[in-house]
Amino acid sequence: MAIIIGNIIGAGIFISPKGVLLYTGSIGMNLVVWALCGLISLGGCLCYLELATVVKESGGEWAYIKEGLGGAPAFLAAWMNTILLSSSSAATCLASCQYLLSPFFTCGIPVTVSKVTAVAMLWLVIQLNTSSKSTTKILNLLFLVKVLALASIVVGGIYWVVTRGTTNLNDAFAETTKDGWQVSLAFYSGLWAYEGWNVVNFATEEVKDLKRTMTKAVIGSTVLITILYLLVNISYYAVLTRQEVLDSDAVAVDWAVYLIGDWSGIIVILVGLSTFGSVVAGFFGSSRVLMAVAREGHTVELLSMISVKDNTPLISVFWRGVLTFTLIMVGDISALIDFFSFCAWLFYGLSFLSLFILRYRRRHSDNEEIFRVPLIIPAIMLLIAMYLVIVPIIAADNRLPFIYAVIIMLSGLLLYLPFVLKRLEIRGFHRVTVFFQLLCRVGLPDKDV
């Protein structure tokens, strides 16, 4: 449960409120979208819970799509995870640095300073993820920091309401947008704040008593986070006006300045550590996806190897770091979120479709260990995924990020056909594998991990 909450609560709740408000137009509709995002995440959790009890294999969407739709779509899912989904970690690093550096740059943070700090943070994340013991301890500690940060904002909002009233929340639905297409972009921002609801499924093979443990984890986590997010947003809008939120680059910082003045640095530190914890947890899950994909021969064997000392997917962690570093250097927060959300919901949709296929194949199974979600839920989730993939392309003023995402995704077929389907091998590449194996002291696991 700590891993799910640690992965979800990060930069999103501190950055996304502005984006959600921008595309909904009003505080009231903004809160409605946040609540609906929580319901969508819960629906996704329930679908993934069934998938995880049917496909007891690490790998998340890649494992589910492989079982339901076959190798080619699964490879594209892994390809996009390897290249583009690193954009989430890059965006979170940049957002975390935006908060941590904001007290030192009152006239705006220089881009170079922000990127260099984000790279330094990335290096620390990689170091922590090279040891399972240290990662677990850090995640547990940062989980408490996340709860403390959100609790501080909620309590501060209650104090403000009691002492000064709720003037900003009056006539909450005034100026609500009448453009239904724009609302889809609001969901992009809101759902990015909930990203991480599927992280436990990345390590299903490591979970004992899978059905019982994951049922409590995914449902409990999403319900708790939805309530927290709503309370945090209400706190933001109790203190800040609609226009002040739209003008802010760091909503929680401006909130803290209004509420506690010189002591606002405390909130800045808590928020920065919270977003840092999200990056750590994200690396923990995604590196295991890369390892699982490599074990199936869908990418280079080197990524399937684990550290001889710590039994961690060391090479996968390093490769994730290289990709995230590249995206930090070339991207910005808004573009990275769009890339991530588009790709993520495309493959979430394929996972929901796989659930129907796997349910049909096992329609005569009476295995009590399999959690069965009512079919209306994956049907709704599939429609939502289609909406979130198609409508933003129509509504967006700049469609290039989505076009680039599709081009990069389809380019994965150029690798799948020769190297995976035909098993073509590059002469001399084995020597490269051996070199890095000796350099990093990694090897193939004796059994699935």
C-alpha cells in the first residue's frame, strides 16, 4: 500500500490543479473532475486486480497485453514504456526542482538551473534504486513525508475556512467552460496526478497471498488518495482565488506564502521530498517491467540481469536513468505530461481489452484465487481510455506531441520484426553483454524474481 501511495502522491497534486482549472474554467467543475479522476483510477485498479490474479507475472501492461493480444502489441507497450513513459519521471524531477528552488528565485527559475538540479536528483534516485533494502526504507520514510505534506495543507485550509470564511468558494461553478472537448485536457492533468495506481502490478510475482493483499492495497489506496486530493484542492481554493491559481507556477508555494508567510519554506521542503519520493517509487516499478520484458526476449538480455550483490535489476535501473536524463534535457513539464498521458492511456485501453479476452478464455474456470470485476467496469474503462486517447488530439491546439508519440510507437515495429519475431542477432553484441555484465557485476537470475 505504501508503494502505491508513494508512487501516486508526487508532483501531480501540486502541479495539476492549475491545468485542471484552466480547462474546466470554474472551481466547482474543477473539483468534479478531480473526483471523477479518482473514480476512474479506482475502476482501473479493479480491472488490474483481476488481470494481476489471472496473469501472475511481473510486467504490468506488457504482461497483460501479451497474454490477451499477443507479442506485437505487447512489444509496442514495452517499447513505449522504455522510451516515452520515462517522461513521467522526467516531468516529476523537473516539478520537484521547481518547488525546491522557488524560494531562491523570486523572478523565475532559470531553465539551466532547473535542469541541472533535476539531473542531480535523478542521480540520487538511481543510487537509491540499486539496493532493495535502501529503496524500501526510503519509500517508507517518504510515505510519511507525503502524508505530512498533504495533512499540513488540509489542516491549513480548515484553519483558513474557520478564521476567514470561504469567500473564494462562493458561486463555485461560475465561468465553467462550455467546450466539452476542453474537459478532456482537464482529465489529462487530473489523471496524471493519480498515475501510479497500477504500480503494485509491476511486481505481482513478489506478492504473497496476491488476491487478499492487492485487494486491500489498490482499493484502500485509491479511496484514501481521492479523499485527500479533494480536501487539498478545497484548501487551495479556500486560500487562493481562481485567478491566483491560474497565475501560479507552484500552487502549494503560493498557498503557503499566503497562509504562513515566512514559514512557507517548511511546505516547500515537504512538497519537494514528496515529489522526490514519487520518482523513487516510479523507478522501483518500471525497472522491474524492463527486466520482465527482457526475460521474454523482447529486448536485450542485459536488461534481464540482476545485481549479484543486491538482487536488484541494476541494468534496467541504469537504462531508465539514461532515458530520463535525456528527456529532462530536451523536454518541459507540459509536453512531458502530454506524452506520458497519451501513451499510458493507449496501453491502459489495450489492457482493459485484454481483460475481456482473458475472461472469455477462462470462462469455465472456477479458481477462487481469481478476482472477478463486474464486466461493466472494464467496459466503461475501455470507453474512457478511447476518449482520453482520441478526444485530446481533436481538442489540443498543438497536435505535434501526439503525432510524435504515434510515430515513435510505430517505429517499434522496425525492431520487433527483425530482432524479436525473426530472432536476428547482431554479430559481436554478445561481447558487449559480457563486458557490461562483468563491469556491473550482474547475472541472469537462477529463477524468476
